Amino acid sequence: MGAVKTKRMPRAVREQQMLDAAVRIFGRRGYMAASMDEIAELAGVSKPLVYLYLNSKEDLFTACIRREARALSDAVRTGVRGDLPADRRLWDGLRAFFAHTAEHPDGWAVLHLQARTHGELFAAEVTAMREEIVAFVTRLIAVAAREAHRDPDLAEREVAGLAEALVGAAEALAAWANATPGTTARQAAATLMNFAWAGLGNLMQGRPWSPPRFED
């Protein structure tokens, strides 16, 4: 009998296998400490094959950032239904965000820690993803604010800063939650919702907080 031929794995599948391994190594060991030998071994391929598919360590890291950023953005977008009340939309978005970062801690480490500290090229990739999420949250809050006030100018005055603050808080809380055993995605989302919605809810009802005025 002749030798049994093994089915060749499609390139796209093999590449994702390499990216899975790379995200795990980069996320746990850091960009500088990670080696292509480790990544190849974890992926079950030869190092020359990794270079053939993904060119260099820098290109491999960039591919990891782009994949993880796209996955996170998609998770947040698909987690929100537009036909729900404002507080429910925000809750669903936060829960989707924290669920994804909890389920993919290595990917979140790549985005939140590694990519931001190893060069402008990598940081720019994360910035683009972050701007997309901030824009999504801005639209979400803006629509709710206009619905509450029938005031089309409210978003321009207030919402951009609120969205920026909310995303920044979510990023910091996700890093804390992943480093704190026993903290669930639902708990993290509820923590931020309780922190943010008291202020956002008052704003939606036309009761914004104002700083005290001091006399000279």
C-alpha cells in the first residue's frame, strides 16, 4: 500500500493558528521577551514558516494587534441593540466589552499594555481602534441625550468628553478585573454602570451637575 497522504491545512487556518500562539506569547511575556522560536513551537510549525507567512516579529505583532482590535470592536458593536432604552444600551455595551476582555486576557494585554509601550507604529494601531470605540459610544450617548432633551446641540457640548472618560474608565477597569481573581465581566460592567449612570442619567433628565461658583 502507498503512503497515506495528510490533508494540507489551508493557509488562512494556519495563519490564525500562528496568530493565536503569538497573542498568547506576546500577552504573557511581552513583546521584547517573546521569541519567534516560542511562537513557532506553540503554533506547532517551524520558525521559517512563521517568517514566510508573517514576514517579521514586528509584522506579526502588528497583525496580532489588528486582529484583537477588530475582534474587540466587533464584540462591542454586536452587543448593543439600538431598539432598547439608553441605560440598557450602555449596559449591554459595557457587558460586551468586559466579557470580551475577560475571555481574551492575552489579547487585551497585547492591546492595553504591550502595543502602547513598544513604539509609535504599534500605538497608532491601538489608537485607531480606541477612536472607533469612542466614536461608537459618543453616538450612543448622543442619541440618548437628543431623545431625552430634543436638543441637537447637547451632544456637541457634552457627549464627546463623556464618551472619552467612559472608555478610559472601562479600559482601566478591564485591566484591574483581569488581574483580580473572582471578578466577573458582569460585576465589572455593573461597577462602571453604577459609577457612570448616576451622572449620565441626571444629564439625560436635564439635571447636569454644575461646579460651585466662588466669589472673588
